[in-house]
Amino acid sequence: MALGRVLAAEFGDTATDRRLALYSEEHFEPKFFGADGGEFGWWFRLGEPWPRGQLSALMMMAEVGGPGAWARLYRSPNLAKFSEPTVEGVEFPALGISRAWNDPATGVLQVETYAADRSRAGAATRFRVTGLADAASVTVRCDGQEHRRWRVTAPNAIEIESEVADRAFEIVTGRPAGAVVTERAAWRTEPGGLASRGARVVRPRSIGRRVLR
């Protein structure tokens, strides 16, 4: 049933996808869990203390992207992202990244954060942006206001100070210098689907259970 919903979403069969979505809501036990209720999974009526990871991951495939999104990963891979600005050093699982979107037309990298661990909400944190053409010429805005709490760490990299909270950053980067990246962990995509152009998010400083949102 879970795979059926994945395929219905992938093939654009909205009627079947809608019917299976309603069925899954009623029978697959979707619920939040964890100390602060910040994690999510499906229990599938198995009577177990934790959700099954593989089954929950399969359900997530039906929740992200649009019709044809998974096929585009292979047919039209986004290779440009390997030379675009890169978000690194995220203090996960305290801080989560809900959006990392680079617009090459405007030279603006948009990064949205949230408190992945609500017990750490408000705590000081920081992350890096690498792959910049000229770090010294970058400007940073946070929630629409100029953000001064950042510093240049290399000719092509900066470090931004923030809090574990909902924040919307705009990093005016200009043209990217061509950063090399190793891992992508982006949780939200643009309307174009999973193969859309966007910044890369690489391995965080600390690894914990990933939040399914």
C-alpha cells in the first residue's frame, strides 16, 4: 500500500494518491513522538515502541516532490549544484535546515532554519557557507533585516552566527566559485521537484535521528 502511494504520486495519479493518502491516515498510525514531539513516523499498527525506519522512509517518498520528481533524479540530474554555494557545519540535531535554495539569476542563497531540538531553542549556534566567488563582498540579511553577525573564514567561505530558531537568511553571494561537496540532506525542495537547482547541505557537525517533517 505504501509503495502504491509512492507510485501514484510519481505518475501523477491524483485520484489514487488521494484515496491512498486517506487510507494511510486512518490505518498507518502517523504521529509525532520524541521528548518534545518533534519527530514523526508511521507505526503501521505493529505495536512497537518506535516507527519502522524503512517503511516510514517509503511513505516520505510520497510526501516530497511532485509527479515525475524521482524519475528526474536520474534522467535530469542537477549537476550545477556541485559548483554552487554550499551550506555546511549545521549543528544538527539542534538546528534544522528547512530550505537551502540558490537562485543563480539573482545571486541570492536563501537558507531557512528551525529548532529541530526544541529543548535547544534560543541557544547560540552557527553554520558556514562555502563555494563563494568572493566572501568579502557578501552581504547577509536575516528575517528581512541586515545581519552583521558573520565573518569571513576563507576567500570563498563565511561563518554565520544565529540562534536555534525559525530564521530566514538571504546571503547575496554573486557567482559561485565552484565548491566541492560530499553529501546532500535537504528537506524541502522547490516546485520543480527533487531535481531542482539548489544549494547543497553537507554533513552536520553532529549526527542524530533525522526529523521526518
